[in-house]
Amino acid sequence: MSGMERDLNILIINGPNINMLGVREPEQYGSKSYKDIEMELHEYSFELGINIEIFQSNCEGEIVDKIQYALGNFDGIVINAGAYTHTSVAIRDALLAVKIPTVEIHISNIYRREEFRHESMFADVCVGQICGFKIDSYKLGLQGLVNFLTSAND
């Protein structure tokens, strides 16, 4: 990351029920709590030399507001929109509006689950998609986004 004038600012957005991690379907999502994940991601951000803000909401409109707020404040977004991945045209439109490079992530492998989870409303407007690696999905998404942003700026 040397040679960059400033640290990257990355927004991590978590959608509905992500705050229930550790309680909710541990076979799909693992046993770590949401707080555990937040702590791990903050530690990982130091390793990467980036600044992160972590946001979670169960409300679609609050997620849209946060994406809009990201314009001018963040260089990239990592989003785990949870169930909204499969239904939210509003989140898709917000991502299109701000044009901030975004990586879609999922803790579980959405393609090994119910058929309705195989469709993402915004995979095609994201830089990439990572799923199935439990909490490492966040780390892989952050690493990929940082690589994308720094190579785009070279």
C-alpha cells in the first residue's frame, strides 16, 4: 500500500439478520457472534492499512441511505445485504447511483441453498462476489476490493 497519499476508506454494510450471527443457523453461518466479526474485521483492516466503518440494519431504506451517504466519504463498499440480495431493486439502484466500487459477499454459499437465493439483484453492478467462506468471505471481499482500488489508481 506504499505510495498512496491516504488510506482507503471502506464501508462494510450488513443487511437483515446479520446481527443475529452466532444465534441464527450456525450450520450455515458459523458460531461467531456479530461483535466477534466486527472485532475481527477491525483487526484485519489494520493489517490491510485501511479504514473501515461497519454498518448493520434490518431496514432496506436505512441501507439505501447509508449507500447514498457513502458518496464522497468512502472509496469502496463491501456489502452483505442478506435476504435483500434477492429482492431489493432499491439497493441495486442506490449502488448504481453512487458508482462506488462494491463487492457483494455472503457468509454461506448462496448457490448451495434454496433456489430463490441463487439470484442476486446486484451481482452485475458489483466488482465481484464472494460467498461460502463464512467470516473469511468478508476478508476475501476486503482484500479483493483493496487490490481493485489500488491497481485502478496506479
